[in-house]
Amino acid sequence: MTDVARKAGVSPMTVSRAFKPGSLVNDATRARILAAAEELGYVLDSTASSLRSQKTDFVAVTIPSINNANFADTVGALNEGLKHRGLQILLGYTNYDMQEEERLIEQLLRRKPQAVVVTGGKHTPRCRRLLTNANVPVIETWDLPEAALNHVIGFSNAQAVQSMVDHFVAKGLTRIAFIGGDADRDTRGLDRRLGFVAAMQRHGLDATRLIAAGPPPISMREGADAMVHLLDTAPDTEAVICVSDLSAFGALSACQRRGIPVPGQISIAGFGNYEVGAICVPSITTIDPGPKEIGARAASLICKVLDNSTTEAICEHIQPRLLLRESSI
């Protein structure tokens, strides 16, 4: 700052003020200071002002997977919605591990974020205490938690999968299986599995065709391996619902390698509305959970709370869409 001040012929305090929107620095002086800063490659250090104001310019976000297109879309929409306020995202990757989420939340809160956005509504007891006492807006996304911490923008994974079961049953298919991952780690996958079981039982059907494909996130290879196991152990299966479109694509590939027509002999469905499911042949029936809408709504809610436009806890329901494609029609 001293170097910039010397080059622009002003005091260091004037340089500091010039970087603050609305400060009393005339336009000509501000332009001279910004030009000097640009030439010198100077970036304002906001640490001191953050200490004084107890405010930062970032929102803390945790996601379970960095290579999941759905979570990437949510983060992208969230970022777009926050940019106009000068807020940036500080991202934490939990790898579907609640203990890791707890560790990350503690680290992120030490940096005084303006708000915290977490994926999911299930946390360790200590993580819940950390978030409850953080004194910043907390938004739980992608789930509808039983006991919300603060704000919620999500949907029922269980109900979304039940709509898929209902679709297959309406087509006269009754021997239906579910391919998912490690239920202890993937809470959203567990909810989808529970939704499958509940819907099958509601229809009076056998709900025991449950294939565990491994730890989340389930890959195409694991989906293919799970489908091979299902075909070997329950060859009369008429339809299979996979926990994600990636695992559904793997399941579809396994059927094609065995010469099993889809949907002629078996119907396949996924979850997530990934690009691969839309362009493969046959295209895969899926559920679109609206990841971009989740991110955009989260950004809008954060802005409202920071503007003191709302003081009450808000729960916004996203309505997933059932997309019927070639793999089940």
C-alpha cells in the first residue's frame, strides 16, 4: 500500500479508502490510485478491515463430492448468485464423511464466513453445535432434515424415488430392484433406498432386491458390477432403479454386453439427470433434482438474510421432476 501511495502521490490511508465503494475519494484521485495499483500488481489485503468489522467476503460451502455434476451445478449457481454482492465461495470437500464435515466446519468457521451452506441434513452432534452457535446464516441443502439447524432448501429423496417405483408399477412391472451404495455414508442414497422400500411395500411387492455397489460416489464400473450380480442372482428382475445416473449407465452397459434388451427385457432408471444419461442409447429415465435451482435459491436466501430482509428460518421445497426416457418406455 505504501508503494502504491508513493507512486500515486497520496497517503496510504487514501489508498485504503480508494478501494472501498462509496468512500470520499474524488474520481480523479481514485483513478490515479487504481492505475498505480494495476501497474504494481497490488491487491488490497482485507485482513485488517475484516478484523475491525468482523465480516469477511466469503461464504463457506461443503459438498460431498468434487466430481459430481449435480453438486458442481449447485455450487456454480450459488456462486453466480453471490457475485453481485462481492461474495466468494470457500469450498470444503467432505467425501461423504460426517466426521470430515465436522473438521471442515470447524476450520471454516474460524475464518468468519458471512454464511454457511452445507449439503445434507445429517451431521455429527458436535457439528450441529458448531453450526448452531456460529451466529451466521446456515443453509442445509439437498435434503429435508428432520430437525433443521436454520434454513433449508431441499427435497425428499425418498419421495422422489417413490415416484419412480410408481411409474414402473403403473407399467405392470413388479419385480423391481434397487442398486445403491454404502448406506452408512451416503445419507441421500440411504433416503432413496428407504423410499424404494416404502413404495414397494405400499404396493404389496417384494422389496428385498437391494444391491450394494460400494462406497459413494458409485461409479459406472460399480454400477455395471452390481448389475452383473443382480442378473446372476435374480435374472427375472423386470426393472432396476439406480442411486445415480452414473451407476445406471454402468448397469445399462452390463445389459448390453450380455445382449439383454433395454427396455425390452429389463427397464433401467437413474437419478440426477446427468448428461451421460441423456445422450446414451437408449437414453436413461431419471429424476432431475434441480441442482441449479438449489444453488440459486440458496444465494437469494443468503442475500435476503444479510440484508435483514428476513429473520425467520425458511424452508424452501424443491420439486424434483421425473424424466421418462427410452430405458423405461
